[in-house]
Amino acid sequence: ETDKQQFASAPCFQRGFTLLEAMVAAGVLSVGLLGLAGLSGMSLGKNVDANDLSRVTNLAADMAERIQSNRQRVLDYNGDECSLYTERQYTRMAWGDCVQWSTLVANSGLLTAVGTVAVTRLDPDPVANPVTMNRFLVTITMNWQTRRNDVSTVRNKTALFTTIVAPE
């Protein structure tokens, strides 16, 4: 027999895909695509959070560098929001740093961003004890809200950054 005759005599279910097989394949493909669509939305939300955290980290690093450059007057940076204090409570350099940093935080693009600085003495006061390293623990706290998107709601976020400053 020739190949044509064998093909013609073969049962009809062996000739290719049936409609049922095609529907099952389309169903499996659609479930996979729906899962991928859900993951892309979550990925977008995580990217926005990572961008916010990068901005917060840069702002905290900026203030830590300002304090490091004026390390003889570390205690002048202790306090809540800089905008709540008057210039008389700071040295000129600390006041300028505080005002500039407050402006950076306000213009960062973060929702309701607030930055605070807390300074704690780690070693005894050098006036009372001349043998001291005179180190300070500087804690920079950043508070902000995340943006609302299709897959998440607004959340309050806080990040703490600490460093130790020792005058020269």
C-alpha cells in the first residue's frame, strides 16, 4: 500500500488536534498570562517602594555628611524638625545645614516626608573627664508615606540611619 492509502484508512482521531485539545491549551495559556499580569503589577509597586527608599537613603546620607563636616558641633544638630527651631538655637553652620536639608526633604517628591536628627553622647563629657573619645551616636529618622497604586494602598514608612561621629 502506498502512504496515501494508509493515511486515508487511519482513524479520524489520529489526524491532528481536536477542538477540545485546543481549548485546553488556550485555557492553560490564559491562566499563565493572568498570573504574569498580576506579577507585573506587584513588580511596579515594589519598584516605586525601592525608588522611595533610595531617595530616603540619599537624604539621610546628605545630613550625615553635613554633620561629619561640622563634627566639632555635633550636638547642635540634635532636635526634631529643623524648621521648628530658630536660628539662635544653632551655630550658623548647623542652622544653614538644617534649613538646606529641610528644603531637600520637602522637595524630595516623597509624600509627607519628615526628617529628624537625634544626637546622643556615647562617651563621658570631655569637660568632666578629659580622657574620653568624645563620640556621639547620630540617628537620622525619615518618615514618609508610600504612593497609592493599583495593587497597594498608602502606608506609613520609617527608616532609621545611625552613624557614630567622633570629633578630630
